[in-house]
Amino acid sequence: MEQGSGEAFDPHDLRDLRADCGSCFGLCCVALPFAASADFAVDKAAGKACGNLRDDFRCGIHTRLRDEGFNGCTVYDCFGAGQKVSQVTFGGENWRTGGREHARRMFDVFPVVRQLHELLWYLTEALTLPAAGPVHADLRRALDETERLTGGTAEELGELDVAAHRQRVNELLLRVSDLMRAGAGRKRNRRGADLMGARLKGADLRKANLRGAYLIAADLTGADLRGADLIGADLRDTDLTDADLTGAFFLTQPQLNAARGSTGTRLPTSVTRPGHWTA
């Protein structure tokens, strides 16, 4: 499939930004908190290992997460931050053997690197979009700077103002969105819109600005989302059955994993069809 500009997306460009659980020390299963809800079967505090985490840092119920009430785990993605923190930032020393302070620093750094890797995902994708050519040089500089930050020491990462860096990158990504959606018109601007449960079956949302839109449980069956900006859109339980997302940009795997879809759903090549989607 192709991006909105017509250039094929090379998924290999993002290979270092995909989770490699075999090279990680189960950081998302320890560092992050979760609360008993529709997404998680139990409460867990930050810094406490999930009861399903095995001694080899793998999940003991990985193949049964949805059946066991851990839907939240199936939609989470660290964008490769787990293996980066485990093997690079902390040189392969895990949180079980490194001592309490070592573990604390590792858990503090993990969400910082995760945010930086998410930005790397967007910047890498933006650089494949010919329509964004006018800002490619700025995007490359931002990507290089973000990559440099991910290689910092634990102390440097702990002191990083990641929110300020995100803001600077976001200004560039907004420019990319404008270039990609040129000519879309004001009616296509649904940025931050509350569309929870909306009936949008077959809707024409080509080149729509859906940045940060709340599309929870919305019906987008057969909708046309070609060339839409989906950065930060909440797609939890959104029905994308037979929808066309060809050329939609800034769409991530966690967003798709949280949605519902079918084999008839057309997707950009930067993401893969979730295994739980229906035939």
C-alpha cells in the first residue's frame, strides 16, 4: 500500500522502533502502573512486577492476555524503548540483579525513552512523505537530535525536559500535517473532536485532521480515511471494519490494536493487521 503522497513506506525504516521483548527485562510489566478495569484484571503499582511476569522476563499468559482480562497489555507498545533501556542505557544489567537504586533509575528512564522513540516513529515516517519535502531538512535535524537524546546516560535522561522536546517536534509535525492535507478545507478539521460513539459509517474523512480526536467506540465501518492525520486519535473499540486508511499518516500500532477491524480494512504499510481482528 502507499502513503497519501504516493511513495511506498519502507517498514524496515522502523525496525529499531518495534518492541523486541526478548531483549528487554519486562520493563513495561514492572515500571508502569495499572488499575483494575476493563483493560486490566487487577491493580498494580508502578515499580512492582506483574504477577504474570516469569523469571525469564517473559509473560506467563502472553497467548491468553485477552481471555485473562489484560486487554491493556495487548494494545501497549514501547516503540523499542524496552530493549534500548535494557541493553544500551543500562548495558544489559537487569533490575533484579542491579540493586534497588539501579531498578528505580531504570523504571524512571523507561517512560522517557518510550516518549522519545514514539517521536522517532513520527519523524521517520514524516521523512518518507514527499509532500513534506519543504520541511525534510528540519525533520532530519529533529530526528538526529532525538536519536542523540535516546543515547544519553541514565542521569541525562532523568534530567531531560521531554515535554519541551515533544513540543518542538510537534510544531514540525503540525507543519507536515498541513502539507499532507493541503486543500482539505476547514470542514475536514476535527482536531480534538469528541466523536465517542459517533455514527460515521461510510463517512468521507479523506485528509481529515483527526489529531487527538476521541473516536472511542465510534462506527467507522466502510469510512474513507485516506490521507487522514491520526496522530494521538483515541481508537479504543473504534469499528474500522472495511474502512480505507490507505495513506493515513501518524497512525501507530497501539492505536490499531485498540480498535476493531476486519480483513477488508485497508491499512498503511507502516502498521500490521492485529491478530484479534475478525475475518
